Amino acid sequence: MASDDWFIELLEEEKDTLDDNTCPLPSRQNDAFEECCELLREDATSLAKGSKQRRSSRLQVRTLLTDVFLGLGPDFSLLCSLAAPDTRLATVGVIRSTG
């Protein structure tokens, strides 16, 4: 299994849970989406409050989500935000930038 196959599997699982008639998102998905939105709203001051490791991880996730949004569009960016917690998304960013 490739190192990022887990992420692709999570994306597929999340895609399967989406339903055109479901509004609003179920609470777990809404919480994940809100967490990603909060992360994207952070500025240098709020990022500086965390540890160096946390700051680095959150910057990697922000970069990944921004790249996905700009490169693949908002739908796929939403799937990414729903598919995995920030800590796992940060590892996708590392794989992407080094792989």
C-alpha cells in the first residue's frame, strides 16, 4: 500500500456518505469542516501561540487545503476537510512535498 493510500480511502468513504439531500452536514462532518475553516482563518499572531511543531503542522495543512482548493476546486477541498483530522492531513502535506 502506498503511503498515501489511507487518505484516498478516507476520501472515498467520505464521498460515499455525502447525500445531495442532506442539509446541514451531520455533526461529525460539520465539526471537521469548521475545524478546517478555523485553521484557514488563522493569522501569524494566532499561529504563534502554539508550539513550533503544532505551528508547522497547521501550516502544512493550510498549504495542502489551499493547493487542493486552487488546483482541484472546492468540492475536493471539502472532501479533504471531512476525510481526516488535521494531524493526518499534515502527513499528506509532507508526503506531497517530499514525494
